[in-house]
Amino acid sequence: MKLLMIFAASAAIAAPAAAQSVRPSASDPEMLESVVRLGDLDLRRPEGAAVAVQRLRRASRAVCGGNASVAPIEISARRQTCMEGALARAVQDLDAPLVTRAYGRTAGQQLAAR
């Protein structure tokens, strides 16, 4: 079964999301983690890779407090940096070529939307 842990520094957390299971990291109490289950996906297929990126993005949002709707600009910027970093590390740690490609496409789309 494929599992991936998403980590984020708790200093960047504004409000952890309740929908995603987020807990303190066993290895570093200053970090939060979320387990992302990918065992049901075929990461060698584009569809599976796209779903994996969606799950990883949702987990990065959860550990970084990305569901808070109103926050000062400084907190919003730290939250965005946290989410981007957590997602990028998770994709790199997963080391699945189609997931990396799917992540690159979605990251490019998000940059173009800004």
C-alpha cells in the first residue's frame, strides 16, 4: 500500500482543517503531518496521477491551514508558501514520473491564474 506523509511547519499554520486527518509529527513536534493513501491508484496512468495530485494538494492545504477564508495578507502568504512547499516535497518524495508531470501542469495553471 502506498502512503505518503505530508509535513508542514506548525509555525505557518493558521487553522488546520478538520476534514483531513492532521496530527503532530512523531519525529518533530514542530511539524504537522497528514497521511495520504495512494494504494488504490495506478500511478502509471494519467488518471491515477491526477487523482494523486488532488489528494496531495488537499493534504497540503490541511496541514497548512488552507481552508481559513479570511486572514491578514502576511498569514495568507505564509499559508500559500507552506502549501506550495509541502506539495512540492510530497511530489518529489513520491518519485512517480506521471505524478510529477501532473503536478507540473497544475502548478503552471495556478501560476497563470494569478
